[in-house]
Amino acid sequence: MKKWIFVALLVGLVVNTQAYAQKRAGNKEKNQKEVQSEDKIQKAGEVKAADVPQVQKKSVEERANIITQSLVEVLKLNADQTRKVHAANVLATKKIDDLRENRQEKAKTFKTEIKAAYDERDMQIKAALTPEQVKLYEESKTKFREKRNNK
């Protein structure tokens, strides 16, 4: 009799543990689905910027300086080229910031406008470079994209 009570308790304990584990797994899947749906909403531009915690971002000038400095190192730019590349980076960074701030109002055209801003910056940078530097520039952009996509 004692053995049957012990076996019944043991079976009950095992069943209870299994049910708890399945419940936790279900909650985990539910939380992942919620996070994924929140990501989709945020990507679609439906979440207000005030709802998302903001990280202190660098100014337009600081970001343009960082981009320009990396290009100076990779492409070995002279002073005139550096000035032209920096100007192109400042203009593009300002334009992209403005587009991102007005993303809610221009959700349908946002991607094309951002792409146009990046393309315009590329044209201005390429105009200031020598043919050898243009090749290096294209290679560095490709490496950066590969690195970014592998993260």
C-alpha cells in the first residue's frame, strides 16, 4: 500500500513538472511572438519615437566627421578631397536626419528618399576621388555591407 502511494506521488510530481515546463515553453514562444510583432510595428513606423527609449545620438557634425575620417584613412585623401567628402557627408547626414524625423508623415516614400540621399552622397564623394580611390571606395562599401549583414 505504501508503495502505491509513493508511486502515485512520484507520477503526480513528474506530470506536474511536465505541465509546468510546457507552460513555460508556451509563455516563451508567446513572448517571442510579441517581440517580433513589436519589431514589425516599429519597422513600419507605427511606434512613436517618444515610446522608444532614446540613446544619446551624436550630432550631424560628429557623425560626418567619423565617416569622413574613416574614408580619409582608407582612401588616403588629400586636403581638398577631404574637404569635399566632409561637405558631402554633412549634407547627406542632415538630409537623412530630417527624413528620419519626418518618417511618420512620409512612410510610403521614406525608403526611396533615404536611398536617394545616400546615392547623392556617393556621387559627390566619387566626383572628388581619383579612379583608383573610387575602386577602393566601392570595395570598402562592399566589405562594410558584408560585415553589417553578418551580424
